[in-house]
Amino acid sequence: MDGRLDIDSFEKAINGLNKNLSDVGLLFRANMPLLATDATQETKENCVDKMSDRIAELLDSFRESYSYYNDFYEKMKENIRNDNIENPEEYDVFFNHANETFPKYIDELGQSIDSLCDIPVKTEKFESTMRELGAIIENFRFDFKRTLAVSDVYEVQKQMKEENKS
């Protein structure tokens, strides 16, 4: 570990997650009018299955984005555990940002997956695909929460160093 934050992996993870969520949101918005019509149940189920296929096509991209975030998190955690911080200001800026944005983001991710699953027509295929997507989103949420815990450890380490200087 080189003591630096892997901002490149962080950006790939967050940009990928946001793009994929946007794509899923657009897919739902495009298809919800049909699901609200008087179309036959079969037509609606076909629509939902096609939506499931499109979401399934995005799952690997969601997984890749999560992999980037998990790599970022693991490197950051190791740097802090080993007290191998090359640029403390970089960590300060990141953790300030994380402490401001992650709690809201964690909640919003949970709410978005819940609202996506709350559609009037469901099929087995849809439910299976959404379970997979939900598991990936939960992995993100878990790592975001762990990032906040690491931020707390980092702050305690900083305080201890300052006290030892005195």
C-alpha cells in the first residue's frame, strides 16, 4: 500500500453506480405508463420481463462498479490500519465529504431499490433480477457504512497523534 487514496477507483465506482441507477430509473419511467394502462395482464408481464432483461444486462456493470468501490475501501482501510497515510489532507477532505454525503446516499439507495420493486405487475423473472440488483446495492450500502466507521477510526488516530505531540 502506498498510503494514498485510490481516487480513480472511487470515481469509477460512484460514476458507474450513478449511471447504472440512472439507466434503471429511465427504464422504469419509460415503461410505467404501459403498466398503468388497461393493457392485458399478459402484455404487462411481457413488459416487466423485458425490463428484467434490460436490468439483467446492467448487473455486470453494477458488480464492476461495486468491485471498484470495494477495492478503494480495502486499500483505504489498510492504509489507516497500518498508519500509512501519505497525504493526511487528502484523507481529511475525503472523510469530510463522506461524512456529509454518505448517510443520505445510504438512505436514498435503500429507498430507491424499495420503490423500484414496488410496481403493480411482478413476474418471477422480475423479482429474481431485482433481488440480484438489491444484493449489489446492499453491498454498496454496507461498504459506505464501513467507510464511515473507518472515518471514525481515522479521526481517533489523528487526535491521539496530536495528544502525543503535546
